[in-house]
Amino acid sequence: MKYSFVLIAFNEQENIISCINSILAQDGLGDSYEIIVVDDGSRDHTSEHVLRMAAENPKIKLVSDGKNHGRGFGRFTGVNKSSGDFVIMVDADILLPDHWLQTCLENIEGHDVVGGIAVPDGDVAYIYRKFKLEPKTIMGSTTITGNNGMYKRKVFSKVTFDKNLREGEDVDFNHRASTEGFVEYCIPGLTVEHQESKSFVRSVQWLYQSGIGATRQLIRFREVRLPDLAFFATLLSTICAIILTILTSTGLWFLVPMLGLLGASFMHVRGKFSLGRDTAASNVGAILVDTLLIFSYYVGRLVGPFILLGRGKKK
């Protein structure tokens, strides 16, 4: 077996068929492959779609126990079920271009993990769908994210995905793989289409969970990133606003952290999309919605230490 494609899916009935078809359409795929779909307790028709495709192609396999464990468990399980020389992670809402496999093979020499960039970025997928802005192709803070990546089998002899992590499992994996000396490479110009279909409510929930994960990452790896600085700046300005409000009996001080949050949203949206005068109304709407998403992320950052402490005590 040469290629093991591992797909993790949760309520992806709208995307799973097109995702698998994009894998089957890969140039040079041949017959030495398997597609392992780990259904993480979907409540829609994801499993049924996969089973119908598997009935026509025995190389497609469904793994599911009907429970929702989280992304780390899904990747961990998929890797353990795989047998290929190359393990290829693909999220169920991703469409690979036909040349993805060949491009990765051309760049894997000298590296242990390679992949491309998902467009649009997952943090702003809802905004992309809602306001139809033009996304930028920019590499994220993680060199290779779990949504598309080719891993040499030997990587998993020393490092594997943390099955206890419901989010941020790819960031955690990358840190530990780097510590072991494995080399990751994001291939310039290689993009995949991100078809994420989360609702606004699910996006808010996801950003909240991401905030908790970012706090865990900071505590675990002691690596300060730009989102950490933005969060601490907002937290400090909010604390100062509270103190000054008490001292001066006026709530106008809260305009400072509110404007700071709005500014962070503007910078975030501008970094992810091309903003022009012809899309001014959409730009404003996107910034306002993103402000709510960032606020949810910050709430997750704020409560993260308490939640992580509680989980630690349960263990």
C-alpha cells in the first residue's frame, strides 16, 4: 500500500462525496491507495454517503463507533487504521486540485511532511460565505494544518496525534514533530478549496473552543504568537477600563477595549481578504461579524486556564 488518505468528518454530508471524488481524481493515483473515513459521530447522512461509495469501491473504508470524540481522536484512529507508505490527512470539507498528490511527491524529498494552503482560512470561512469577499492565499501560523498534508510513515513511529484533543491537534502534533527533528514544508502556490459549511452559531462555538486550545498551546509550549499578544493587549485594556471606571464613575473608558477589539477585527479581515472600495458595505459587515467571532475567541482564552485546570483535576 502506497497512499493512505485519512479523512476526519463530522456532519459533512454536504461535502464528503465531493471530497472523496477529488481524491479519486488525483493525477497518478494508481491502484495502490486506501481512503479511510473516520466519522466522528455525525448526526446527518455522512456515514450513509461513505457506505454507498464504499459499496462501489472497496478501497474506501468507513470507521465509526457512533460517538463524537473530537479531531485528535479521529486523526489518531485513522493513522492506526492506515497501512500506506504515505499517510495523507484531508479534512472532509476540502477539495484537492488534481495535481495535489503529484505536487506533494515532487516536494517530499528532504522533508517529512508537506502540504498546501486551504482557501479560505477556516477562521473566516463563515465570513467568506456570507459576504463573498475575495480570500487571500496566505500561510497560517501552523506550517502544515491537518486539512491537507502528506506525512511519511516514519513520522508516526515517534509522534502521533493526541487523541484527547478536540481541537488544535495539528498544532500540537507539529510542535512535537519539530522537537523530534522532523521537517515540515508548506509548498508555495499549492492551494486547496475549503468548503466549510458551519453556521454562524457553530462558528462562534468553534472560535470559543479555539481560544481554549490557544491557551493550552501557550501553556504547553511557551511560544508567544501574535494572537497571544492581541489577546493580552485587550485583556490589559479591559482591566484598566474597569479600574478607571470605578475611579471616575464613567463607563466611557470601555470604549478603549471596544475600539481595540474592532481594530483587531479590521486587521484580521484585511489580512484574510482583499478589501476594495467596491465591496465597502460587505467589508463593514465582515468586520462587525468578525468582531463577534474574535470576542468569542477571547472568551475562550479567558476561561481556558480554568477549564484546563478542571480537566487536569478530573484526570
